[in-house]
Amino acid sequence: AGGDRARGKHQQDVISAIIDKMTSPAMLSNYNKVLKVIEQNTTTDISTDQMTSLIKSQIKNPSSWKVESISVDGVGDRKFTYSYKKKQVYVMIPTESTVTAAKAKIAEFMK
């Protein structure tokens, strides 16, 4: 029930749980091991030094993180997609005003 929107909400819940786990004292006290695992299993433009600095900052000043989400709205349709060319599949055509609002929120955050 809830389709794509429910799946998106569940993914946000997983991300929040990962952040809670990763900022726990047990994980932070073993951050060298955690960094090794992260380096082996992810691709990021955050350097190891930046990650270490962020971790040390969290250890010094433990605080909870606020996860904020943005969702765009749109209308459903059936179309051929780049990844599924043989059959039309459900897609959401985003409403431009909600895309513009999301871009503005991201730009505000990046300041």
C-alpha cells in the first residue's frame, strides 16, 4: 500500500536508522574499522580526512542529526523508459513547481 511514496518513506526510515546507528558511541569508538569498511564498499567525494574530522566532531559534541526530506509531486503515466524499452511502465511526470521548490531547498541547504 502506498506505492512509490511509501517506499520512499521506508527508505528515509532506513537512512535515519543508519545515521542513528553510525552516530552511536559504540560505532564512533571503532571509527577506524568503520572507515575501512566504508572505503571498501562505497564511492564518495568526501575524503578520509573529512570523514575523520566529522567523526571526531561527533565524538566531542554528541548530538542527534536531523534528517529532512523533500518530495516532488506529479502525475502518473505509462511510458517507455530508458531502462525498460520493451513495455510501457508506470512513471511519475513531476510537476515543475515542486521540482523548482525542491531545487530551492537544496540550494538553501548547500549554502
